[in-house]
Amino acid sequence: MGSDQHFGMERKPLTQLEAGLPATWYYDPAHHARELETFWYAKWIAVAREEELAAPGDWRLVRVGTQSLVILRDEQGEVRAFHNTCRHRGSVLCSEESGNFARRRIVCPYHSWTYDLAGQLVATPRRMETPDFDRREFPLYRVAAERWGGFVFVNLAANAAPLADALGDLPKRFARYGFERLRIGKRIVADVRANWKLVAENFSECFHCPPVHPELCRVVSAYREAGAWGLRGGESTAQFAAGAQTLTLDGTARLPPIATLNEDERQTLYVPAMLPPGLFLNVHPDYVNAHLMTPTSPESVRIVYDWLFEPERLPLAENDLAHYVALWDITNRQDARNCEWQQQGIHSRAFQHGYYVPQEFDCHRFAQWVRSELSSP
């Protein structure tokens, strides 16, 4: 879990059962629309890696809830984001997933209104302009975009606070890992049929680990104790299998630790972190497994799983890459399956809400954060 500032409660085991969020909050369309406004359209959301926008004119389509956005690299090398909507009559500007804007121009496919990479309207072919028409008044609808650690973040709020305010101590905690230098060695995209909060809660606890994740428990031996204190959330004092060097199926490493780490970080095999609502990090001495989650409906999310490595290590040999991908790929699939089962089960008319047991203190903190944010004016 991310730093305590995100949830505002002390991290310690619960002393009594605590009620979970109302079941309807995980599937009711009206409530989902409320959460889109509160969390997904008002907070910083990680939607891509910078390397996906390598050159000026490179662009990608991203979706956050019902909103389609275009992120791009402009001619000065800055990353910008716009609503995927022409100012003329509302057509989408981009219908593919990615590309490069030829001649550094964004051309609407419907009536050919043309914009530069800063979003300014520069041409209206076959124009029949009226005296009150001023191109300067019709730029693309801009979305706040910032970068940290090689991740591209967007914020749909009209007056978004700086990304730094949301990041808290994450930049300091992970400064020597050089996330901004890391590159994608493997990407897996999954559509999971579960509400976004179920996925976040699942990441926040390891009470489920012994029955669900035998492979993970073989490496992180402390997880066999069903979510022992301090493990899957925040700084970890986890105990690992004898001789383990990193988190892989057998605990062995085929790469040296990231060169800029200090000795303690080289010996710290696993640090999980979360920037709610949608960025999850599994940080290891020699690689990082990142999850970028966005909701696609009240009962589904899309998760982009990236395995990030130092660029000088890439490309990895096929067997080495498989060695690093296997453990989290298995674990992520197991988590997705269980979240989908949970999504199905909470539709029971008899089920009003769940309960958090002592080991699920971070789930409770997350639920309290959700309640607090929804009750804020």
C-alpha cells in the first residue's frame, strides 16, 4: 500500500471485525457514476509509460471510465493530453490505439478541422466562416498531464492540484530505483470482470495468500501465515525462502540489482506500494512489476501489467524473460479469478456487506478512504 497520507489512519491490525463497504457500491450503475466523478475524474491516474511516446507526434489513446483521451508528445518533448473530441461537432479525433501525427497535425476524420500538437486550431478546410468565428477560441479540450517515474498521469479535474501533492513520499522512497529509466520488458493487458475496489482491496491484503497463491507463498514464506503483520502493504519485514534473491518462482535472480540502489535496497526483496485509485507497484531489487488499472464499467476494469527493467538489460533472452514474468503472471491471474468470483457472489440478495478481519487492516483503511472521499463536498 502507498504512504499513510493517502488513507489517514494508523497501520495496525484491527481489534474487532469491521464492516466492509455496502455490496451495492460494487455494482450499482448510479453509485459507479458517483465514484467516477470522485476518484477517476478528480485524481491523478497513471495511464501509460513515457517510452510509449518516444518521439514528437507519437500518440496513444487511453480510456478512463467513459472518457476517451489522446496523450501525445509535442514538438518540445512535453507530454500533453486532450479529450478525444473535435471542437467542431464532437467526432473522435483518433480511432486507433496509437500512432504518430503526420506533419505534426491532428486532423479530425469527419470535417478535417486541424489542430497542432499544442491543441490549437490551425485550419478549417472548405470553411464557410462567419464574422464571429475566431480559431483561437476553439482549441482542443485539454486534460492535465504530468509525469513521474516514467509514468504518464492524467487528471480530468478542471483545476487539478499538482501531481506532487498526490505522490507524497513515493518519489523519495523509490528515488534510487530510477523508475524513469526503466523500460518495458513485458506487457500483459487483462480485462477483469470485477469492480475496481475489489481489485484494490485484493492488493491491500494477503489474508487470501495461502489458499490462492501457493507459488507466491513458497518465495515469501511469511505469507504462509495468512497476512502476517506489515507484509502486503507498506514497508515489509517479510521473511523469504532461504537463499531467495528476488521474487521469481524459485527466488533466483538472473540480473544484478539495479545499479543505483544502496545496500539495504539490494537486500530488500519486495516492497509493495499503491497510489490510489489505480497504480500498484511490486518493487524488487532487479525489476518492477507495475499495474495500471482503469474502470471500464461498474463491474469491470482493464489492467495493464508491465515488467520494468534497466534498459541496458533489454532485450532479455526469452528464457530469462519468462523466468521473471512467471510468478507475477500466475499471481495476477489468480487474483483476477478470485476478484471475479467475489464480484459474482456479492450480487446475492442476502449479502449486504462483508467484514474485515484483523489481518485486513489495509483493506479497512482503503474502505475508510473511499467513504471519506465520497462524503467530502
